[in-house]
Amino acid sequence: MTEYFTGKVALVTGAAMGMGLAGAQAFAEAGAAVVLSDIDEAAGQEATESLRAKGHDAIFVRCDVAQEPEVAALVDAAVAKYGRLDAAFNNAGVIDEPTELPEVREDDYNRVMSINLRGTFNSMKYEIIQMRKQGSGAIVNNSSIGGLIGNPGRSVYHATKHAILGITKCTALDYAAKGIRVNAVCPGTIDTPMVRELLRREGLDPEFFVDKAPIGRLGQPEEVAAAVVWLCSPGASMVIGHALPVDGGYTIQ
């Protein structure tokens, strides 16, 4: 895949840590120039400098994906620097605390919806505008096993992840014959800072999730990143509108 991504440009949102950072690293190692974006400017800059120190071509653009003008500026910055956009991993997202639906506060609902769903929508909108001009491109949205199943107390988070699969499928149909492929990954429990914070906040041991996974361990961010890069590569040229579980077998039980 290195040969294919040489001369290509990839954009990753939520790239300062976790699956986003792993995705940015994987694209860079495959030969792409990478535009990293995150709301955390300090962590995003640090991640970008780490890639540059390894000889990769990368820039950082701060962006709150919930704000449409910032997303438009992000894509503009990518194109201004590199002249094109070939791949995008729309990864930015948050998870809320487990709450039964009647107790969900409006502020919490709006925060999760605006980042996870509106943020993905905004990102796709401006990525596709550029990719339409080129007549080519590949987009991968980060859903979750929460887009495929339900879990107690997760109505808002799962609603966003189900919706991401909906817009992935619809947009994939719109552009399948126009050179733009749109797919999604559905990670299981991945060992990221967000998951570690969730475990700490809810007083859970990692074994709580390990015991539920047929593979018998947490997933690693690099495993999701490998799936993302493959979905953006010619190896996945016939894969359109797919929701790919990267979950160690969780959803086949």
C-alpha cells in the first residue's frame, strides 16, 4: 500500500490520540502526506511533530468538527497545502456517561450529538466537495459496535453511531459511480485514552470488557488504523457503504 499512498493526501480528525493518532501514523507510514486535526491543539501539535521527526510529511490544523466553518477551513487548509484530498478518516468523537434516557440532560445530549453526528456530517460535506472536484477519494467514518448493537444506558451515544452508519450508506450510494468510496469502521473496545478514562470514571476493570470479547483482549488502535488504511486503498476498491466491525468477534456472538 505504500506505493499507492505516495503522493496522496489523508486527513484525520480527532488525530491527537487514540485511534485518530494511530490512523494518522498508518497513513504516514503508507506514504501519504497527512493533515492531523483535533480540538486539543497542544496534543495535536505534539502528534504532528512526532510524525515529522520520523521523516513524514504532516501538518496540524486545529478544528472543532461541530462547527461547520471550522471544518470548511480545515479542508481548505489541506487543499491549500497539498492541492488535493485523497483519503479521510472521520474519527473525532466523544462518549457520555451511562444514563437512562429520561435522565439524559439536554446539554449532554447536545454535546454528544454535535461532536459525533454533526461533526461527521460536517466533515463528510467538505471532504466530498473537494473529492467531487477531483472525481476521486475515499472516506472512512468511525462508528462503533454501538452502531450495530445496543447497550444499557447508552441511548444517545448509540444513536449517533447508528446514524453515522446511515449517512455512510446513503452517501456511499450517491457517489459509488463517481469515484468516491464511503465506508465505516465499527471498533469494539479499543485500548485508547478515552476508554481508559471511561473505565476509571465508571470504576470498571479492563477485564470487564476482555471477558466479553471472543479474542480475549482489548483491541489496539493500530488494528483499527490498519482497517481504515485498507478501506482507503485499491485493495478495497469494490467495498462500498460497508460497516466493518473491528471488534475481536464481539458482534458475532
